[in-house]
Amino acid sequence: MDPSFEPPNKPPPTLLNAATWAVHMGVSSNLRYQTLNGVEFLLARALPPALFKVSVVALRCLNNVLGGMTFVMLAKMTGSQKVEEKANE
């Protein structure tokens, strides 16, 4: 263990980070889940079972990526996640 080691980023403020997650889960995640559920309902009627299962996996993977991206954008907007600029060495 190096006693002079400093982590590159400071941990986010706990309450701000918790509030950011709460807003993200309450608004973005719920909206995305409801939309995904509706799309899957329509696809179940239109596609054969094997193709429907493949589309569900693809849609849920895309939903996961979109959820991560929206959380990062929200966290940057609220200031709970930021990258500090380093001075040129």
C-alpha cells in the first residue's frame, strides 16, 4: 500500500448521489420500462416465438445501455458525477 496514493476522483456527495439515483429510477427507468413492455407486447403478437425472444434480448440490452447513458447525463447535470481537470505536468 502506497500511503501517498490519492484516488483520481473524489467520491460523490452521498445525498446528492442518492437523490440523483432516485430521480433517475423514478422517471427515466420507469418510463423506459413501460415503453419497453408496450413494445414487447406488440412484438409478441407480430413475430414468431423464436424471433420474439431474440428481439426481447436485443431490446433489453439496448435499454440497459440507454439507462446507463441517461444516468451519466443526469449525474453530470446535477453535479453528482464530475471529472476534475488535472493540471499539465
